[in-house]
Amino acid sequence: WTPFVGKYKKEWSDGMIFDGAWKDHKPYKGTVHFQKGCIYEGTLRNGLFHGQGVIRYPNGAKFSGMFKDGKREGLGKYSDTEGNVFEGSYRDDECHGKGSRKWPDGRTYVGQWKTGKANGMGTEIFPGEYGLSDEYTGSFIDDQRDGQGIMKYGSGDSYDGQWKRGARDGPGTYSWAPTGGMTPCFSGVFAADIPSDGKLVFEDGLTTPYPGEIERPEEDDDWI
């Protein structure tokens, strides 16, 4: 038996409990307790989470936001006890659209998402030692830096160019932080994070072919 309308508490044989308002013999708005410990507070439609609601998980995680036909859909915020936080848009129960995420180690990402992964344009910041952070702004594909992007390293160095599966790959320019001397930049082609073909360009316009891997030049080195 179920009430047609009004407030009523009911417990099912599987241990699920609903306490709240009913409409047309169906739970409409209230609190649902599940046997395994999940608790949902909000509105429902046809027995499914629908509209504004909050769900709390047994492990301490929490989601607050919009639901559609039992899935997260629209704006919402997820957080857990380990320090993971996502705030933004959901579609079909996955992060999709614009949103921001924070990891327990302090890493953050703000930008576009698609089917639960960073896809499109965004900015990712990686915390480092002594309060210094690396910051990447550019294109992502499936959670990896891929396409055109700029990395600003905590050391003051920077890279502006193409990326592939998280590594510098393709045309790009690596610039060292100014040291007071003739600090060059490398302009050329990278392959799997290593410069393969290009030249060093100095502040005064002098250039020289660049053989080998990137190493920070010392002020007393003879580069010409």
C-alpha cells in the first residue's frame, strides 16, 4: 500500500526507507535511506532522483546538485573525505561541460570536460616545492595535454607550442628564465618531450643550431 498524497514514511522489504511527501502514490520529495548506507534528500519523479537533491555516501563523499531520471544532470558539486572536489556541469552522470576539479595533492584543473575527462581548453596547475607551481593553459584530450598550449614552469622557464599525450611534441619554443646574461630560447621541433631540430635564439638576435637535449645555459658558457 502507498498513500496517494501527503506525508508518509514507508519501509520496503529490501531495507530502503522513504520519509516524506507522496504524490500520485509515488515518493515526491523527502529522504531516502538505502540498505547499503547511501542517503538521498530531495525531489523524485517516478521513483528516481529528479530535480534538486543531495546524496551522501557511506564513505563520506557527498554530491549536491541537479538530477534527471536518477542521474546527475546539470550543475552540481562533488566532494569526498580525501580532498577530491569537482564543481561544475554534469551530463548523464559524468562531468561534462565547464567545471573545476581539485585533487588531494593540490593539483587543480579549470576548463572544459567531456564524458568525465578534461577535453577542450583549460588550465591545470601543479603545485611544486618551495611554493612554486607549474601552470599549463591550452588544449586537453582525454585528461592529457594535447594540442596547442603554454606551460609556465615554477622556475620561470616556459614552453609555448604543440603537445601530444602529455608531452611536448611538434613545433614549439622553450624559453629559459632571465638570468642577467645572454639567456637564449630554443625554437624548433620537439619529439616525445625532447628537442629534435631547431636553433637557439639569443636576446640580441644571434642564432645557432641546437644539438641535443635542453640544458639550462650558464652565463659563462660560450654558445657561439
